Amino acid sequence: MITCHQSDYIEIACIYRIPVSLHWPDGRVLEGVPLDTGYDDQRREALRMRLEEQVEEWIVIEGACEMVALKPNPHFERVRFGGS
């Protein structure tokens, strides 16, 4: 679960187009530039990202455990998701 406070960092990444990597507990990692937030048809929180070769895709971020900035910025380096 992504808390409201943690969600703020996702919004910051979108506003400033900070390249990030998203990590899941199963080892899956996606890298790209966040563009917008929204929900899929099942009302799961999703992130529209520009991935490789300029492809834009909605990524369901449910279950993600962290987001890591791939470029230095004054806002965050790493955000761990969850209740803690």
C-alpha cells in the first residue's frame, strides 16, 4: 500500500520528470520517466511512464516496494512504499 505521504513523491517525480526505477518484492524493476498518475479499470493506482524508445505506458504500482531516483535531484533519492 502506498500512503498519502509516499504518493506525494510520485507526484513530484511526475511534475519534475525525474527518471526513476520502480521495484517490486519479486525482483521486477521498471525504469522510466513518470508523466502522470491515475487508476486502471480495477481502480488500482497507476503511473503513466515514458519507457524505453519513448513508449508511454500505464504501470500499475500496486505492490511496488520502492522508487529510486535515477538522476540527482533536491526532492528524493529513494522512497520505500508501505505502511512504515
